[in-house]
Amino acid sequence: MPIVTLEQARLHLRVDGEDEDTLIDLFITTAGEQVQEYLNRQVFADQAELDQAVADGAGGDRPMVANASAQAAALLMIGRLYASREDDAKGGGNEFPQASRRLLDPYRIGQGV
């Protein structure tokens, strides 16, 4: 389960309809992957999901439940992806947002990406 729901992403993006749900779902998945890569640890939507992963031996090193900081960081990334759908020739359009880095830094293990 993603760390941000479609409803949370729609609210953040101020999208009312369902026309772009497939695209927004892609951005949700991408942002979740980026959060995990940056943190160098697996992040789960809730405690039950984390417990199941650990029981299955798939929790990785120091897994965590997504907290407000991880969710906010993911929403910032989703917003960036949604607003800038094309590659920016100057390199600024789809960079990892600095605010996301600041939100995630306290939970990061090692250097990450």
C-alpha cells in the first residue's frame, strides 16, 4: 500500500475529478520509491503492513511506518511531478525537492541516494 493515498494526492494537487487518476497513481508510486531510496529503508503505510513484511522476512534494515514527514515529502514530490510533466532542459523541473530532503533527513540511514 502506498504511503500517500490517491485522495490525499488529489487534495494536495487540488484535483477534483478522476480523469487523471492513472497519472496521479504513477506519481504516488514514484514518490514512494524516491522516499524509500532517499531514506535507505523500507517505508510502510501502516503498522500492520510493516508487521506483515517483517513476518515475511521482507522488512529490510530498520523499516518504518510512514510518518507525517514522509507523507508530506511524498506529496511535495507528487506536486513537483504533476506541475512539471516534461524534462526541464535547465535541470530544475523534476529535481528532488529540497523541502522533501529536509523533512526526510532525520529518518535517513546512511548516505542513501
